[in-house]
Amino acid sequence: MPAGTADDSGRNQGRTDVIVVGGGPAGASAAYAAASGGASVVLFEKEDSIAQTVRTSGVTWIDEVREFGIPRECYNPISGFSFCSPNNTVSIRGGGEPTAAVLDVRATYRWLASQADRAGARIVTGAAVTGVTRGSDGRIIGVTVARDGQNTTHKADVIIDASGFPSIVSKSAGMQWQWDRFGAGAEYEAEAENVDPDTWWLMVGQKYSPAGYAWIFPVGGKTVRIGVGVGKPESGADPTHILKRLVADREGPIADLGDIKVTEFHYGLIPNDGLARKTVYDGLMLVGDSAGQANPLVLEGIRYAIRFGRLAGSTAASAVLAGNTSADMLLPYEKGWRDAIESRVRSAGRIQDRWLGLSDEQWDRELDIIRGMTPDEFVSFVKAEFGVLDMARMAARRPGAAARHLFRLAGDRLR
Ligand SMILES: Cc1cc2nc3c(=O)[nH]c(=O)nc-3n(C[C@H](O)[C@H](O)[C@H](O)COP(=O)(O)OP(=O)(O)OC[C@H]3O[C@@H](n4cnc5c(N)ncnc54)[C@H](O)[C@@H]3O)c2cc1C
């Protein structure tokens, strides 16, 4: 029996170097990197299979997809970006290579888990982590797991909390608390009559979402994801309710889809509290949504989950091999991800605050500012990869205080 798993009596059977909690992109990537780094790894996923429930729209970027090695059959490339507000529309399209992608979420997450499995991680599904166990010095040394009607305990030198929004490990350890600010999203996956397979739509303004946006993302062939995201606590609106109305009334570009046959419903929550959480403790790391690692501009976190999942896993393996898994030894992980994204996320948060405050008329004007961006500029902007000079150049190309303000919010991150 592998280390750290339970026998039929439900008792703990030895220890594992690293326990990963959650089989989403962060957890699968952490398990892959920790196992590749030479650690023994067990990953617990509460659902019966990886990506059994889809809670995301799966938009990401071609550069990252290639860098991570995600197979071509797992995504649909996107080269056109359309935005609409109540009285304005902008379409950005270049003749070059596609820059964005809509993932086949199940296929991608299962591929990530298969990478972890091949690297030697043991993936245990149907296993819900319910709490933590502590040593006599108070350090977290294990987790309790409910599986097949039995409760077992499992010990490890490092526990990686990749449980997403619920942050089960760090919350049950009393180290974190519920998110104050978050996005709630509801989405249909559907077969539609008329699909432009390489263009996505973002829809802004009160009728689409009182604090957020609605979207149409083509998944490939005739399949699209139509969704609505609402910021909490900024709005009390229910995204499911708005989604039903938008589809029933065929609002905006949804009308152009023609007949729509809904095949699946997705619902999820994503943290939007910035990067306030500490993510390393003695023997404990937080990664992905449990660490709040999301780009606030469009609330996307999959590429961060994969990138920083890998960083967390390799840092954990190095600490295990060094025989010291204290917070100090795990700190290079926190330093690494903060250096990579903290200032960008802060700037993106300021733009998000501006966007949450716009009236419908102001959105109509905001789209005029976005008009004229090249596809590369647009993608860099939405990805929160603001080059200071690029922002200054974009501001200089547009008249008016609103444009100057928008690009200054993005461009002053290095000050
Ligand atoms: C509606 C919506 C749309 C989104 N759209 C996009 C998008 O287009 N692009 C993008 O990049 N990001 C998007 N996001 C955000 C993205 O989904 C997350 O940032 C990403 O999934 C984070 O990955 P993760 O592995 O940290 O968490 P998750 O993907 O949430 O994975 C956590 C895993 O842990 C498991 N788990 C939870 N509790 C336990 C437990 N107690 N025991 C064991 N396992 C447990 C869960 O079952 C799950 O498999 C969206 C989010 C929402 C809500």
C-alpha cells in the first residue's frame, strides 16, 4: 500500500511527503511538479472523477497553453474579440495568429491530472478532506478524509491546499476565513445554430450584469458557453436568474446564435479579494483560488493555477528533500508568485474598480477607448500584462481625460 493511505480499518498507514488537496488545475499541477521533483505525493479530490463538475468558462491564452504543453485537442483558438455595451460595439481582429483559447475544461483538467499520475503522484477521487490534524507543537501534520463512508487521517510533511474557493485546509485550520469579495458565475454550455468559432463576446452594462459582465465563448464546432458573472458584495443579483433572462430574450449578440439547445449548466465562485492571503506556513501551502491568485480584470485564474501549482509542487519537493519543510523553506514559492503577478494584479484591481462604477453611458464611451487597440494590445491589457510604455502610447493615441485615466491606472504599477 502506498505511503499515507488508509487500510480497510480506516487507520492511517504511514506518511506521504506531500498531500495535495483538490484535483483542479492548481492541485494537479502541484502534484505533477512535486512528484517530478522526487517527493511521494497523494492528491485527494472530493468528486468521483477529475473535473466531474465544471465551474469555469475555460478562457485562457495561447502563449500559456503552448508553454504548459496542453495538447491541441484540448482547446479552441480565438483570434477575434468583440465587446458590446447597451449602445456600442467594438470588434478587434487582426490577421495574425490566434492569441486566446477556450479550453475543453474536462479534457484539460484530466490531462493535467494524467501528467501528475505519470510523474508518480497517487490520485484518490471520491475523497473529501474534512479537516486537519496537528502535532503536539500545533503544526499541521495531516488531514482527515471522508471516503466510502469512512473517516481516515493521513500525514505528510507538506500539505498543499488547492481546494479552490472553499480553501478547506487553511480555513479548517483557522488560518484563513471566508472571502469578503468574490465573483459568482452561471453559465450554459449549449449547441447553437450560428457560431463564429474564433470570436468571443464580452457584454457589459446593467442589463447584462449589474457588477460584472456576460459572455459568449465558442468551444469549437457549434458549441458555445453563454454566461453571466456578478461581483459580490457589490450586487445582490443572482447570475442564474440574469442568464435565464438573457437567453430567453435573446439579448444582444445572443440573438445572432439562432436556435440554442442547452446541454449543461455550470455555476461557480471565484475569490476577488486581491492577494492578501499569506500562502506559506510550516508544512502548509495555498495555491490557485485558495490563494486568491486571479486576474481581477476578467476574473481568470487557470493559467495562474497551473503556473503557481507547478511552483508550489517543486518548492515543496525541494523542501522535503532538504529535510526542512518550515515556512522559511517554502517561502521561495510565495516570493516567486508575488514577484510575477502582485503589481499587475494591483493595477488590474484598480481598473476593475473603475469598471464596476461605470454607468451604461460611461460603458458606451469606454468601448470607444478600447476601439483601436490591436489584438496584441487588447490581449496584453485584458491579461493585466501592462507595459508602462505601451500604456503611455495607447493613452497618447486617444483624446480625453477618461482614456488617460484608464491607461494611467494600468501604467503606474511600477511607481
Ligand atoms: C463562473 C466562472 C468562470 C470562470 N471563467 C474562467 C475563465 O474563463 N478563465 C480562467 O482562467 N478562469 C476562470 N475562472 C476561474 C477559474 O475557474 C479558477 O481560477 C481556477 O479553477 C482555479 O483553479 P484551482 O485548482 O485553484 O481551483 P478549482 O478549479 O476550484 O479546483 C479545486 C478542486 O478541489 C476540489 N475540492 C474542493 N474541496 C475539496 C475537499 N474538501 N476535499 C477534496 N477536494 C476538494 C474540487 O472538487 C475541485 O476539483 C472562472 C471562475 C468561475 C466561477
